[in-house]
Amino acid sequence: MGTLMSMTGFARESGSLGDGTAFVWELRSVNGRGLDLRLRLPNGQDALEPLLREATAKRLKRGNVSATLSLKREERPKLAVDPAALEQVLKLALDLAGRIRGSVAPRAEALLALPGVMRAEVPEVDEAQQDAARATLAEAYGRALSGLVAARQGEGARLHSILAGLLDEIATLRDAAAEAAAGQPEAQRARLLEQLAALLGEAGRARVPEERLAQEVALLAQKSDVREELDRLTAHIEAARALLAAGDGAGRKLDFLTQEFQREANTLCSKSASVPLTRIGLELKAAIERLREQAANIE
């Protein structure tokens, strides 16, 4: 039996880079008509995007996937004085102090606290270190992607059980519909006789030739014959079970098949000539709708 995969899942992978930067990958996946990967990467990590898209396309076929990378330095950045900014504010402060009688010289800590005087020290770019960091992040993304696949497979196993149960329910209702439909000709004959009696009276009804009654009943039975719909439902049930057994990539085919299920159920209800068959047809439509909703989660 193949593995059925859902399109819903979540995975998380964390670690640290060589410069002490901690990172976290978070992957979320929901239903989608195709594969749509939305990446949220910090500034400077755009070079990762082609690698991540290629890796994702190899593992997943459908779903809206959101991948977020968070980076956090474990140590505070070092501060350095901006010499040009310090020189400018020092000159302004000394000029102002000289113009104000009795003022004191500016204090060093006051000058350093002014905006723009202190700045974070930008480390030198090391190409080899950047390449190693990207390789580490890409490997961690691969592990997170494996976790997402495992989560989707776990959800797929649960959906397999639900879908199999719904197909069993539909098969039971199909059998009940066949049994109810078998009694339609007799019920139509009795209803026709009642209508004739109501219109013509018992004496008038007795004058209607039996052959004519048989023709009318046969015509009504032909219009309400649901054997083809029931046969097609049986074929659809077998096809759906085969798709569940095959597993991989069954979502689109199941989605199409549920539309065929619903079409047969609608026709069965429109042809129904009895309350029991109509009731079964409505229950059948409800079960097929539940099948469609669950099948929409399959990759």
C-alpha cells in the first residue's frame, strides 16, 4: 500500500552558525492547488532561495508552503566611535561653551550619547565564512523539510482511515439505494391506481385496460431506472479505493472523482419515485460531500 500524504503540516529546526548566530527554520504547509513556496529570509540571505526552491520541489508536489528563517546573534555587537561625527559634535559643543559665559567644557559621556557618535562595529566580510553559513542553513532547511514531509505523512495516514470509512459508508448507502429502487415499479403501479381511482372512481378505474396500465407503469419505471447510476457509483468506489491504496499523488484524482460521485447522486435523487430512495439519495450526497472535503487535504 502506498503512502497517502496530506498537504497540512508543520516543522521546526534550530541551530547556530560559526559566528555565534542562532537560527530557526519554521515551515508551515496548508492546502493548495499546486506547489507555492513563500520564503521569508533575513537581509543578505537571498542567495539561499534557488537552493531552497529546488529542494522543496523534489520533496513536495502540492500545497501552500511558508518557510521562515530567523537569525539572532547571541552576543551584542561591538560599538565603535565614528571619528567624523565625534569631531563635528565636539567642535560645536566647544564653540557653544566658549560663547556662553560660565559654562563648563562638554563631558565625554554626554558627547558619546549623542545620536550618530557611536555605531555598531561592522565585521569584515569573510566569503568562506558566508559560504559555510549558507551551507549550514541549507542543510538545516533540508532537515526541516524532512520533518514537514513526516508530519504530512502522519496526517495522511489519519486521512486514509477517514476516507476509507467514508467510502464504506457510501458503499452501504449504494446497496441500500439498490434495494429501495427494486421496489419502485410496484410502488409506481400502486400510486397510479390510486390516482386513477381518485380521478375516475373505482368503477371508472376498472374500465382502464390492464395492458394500458402496464404500459404506463413501464414508462414510469424506465424514467426512474437508476441502475446505471448505481453501477457507476460502484465503479467510482472501486476507483477511489484503488487511489487510496496507491497513495502517492492521489489528491487531484480524488478531487475529480468526488465530482463524479456527486453527479451520480444528484441524478439518483432526481429519478427517485419513492420517499425511502430520496432519503437514501440525500444521505449519499451528504457522505460524498464529507468525502470531498477530506479529499481536498490530500497532496
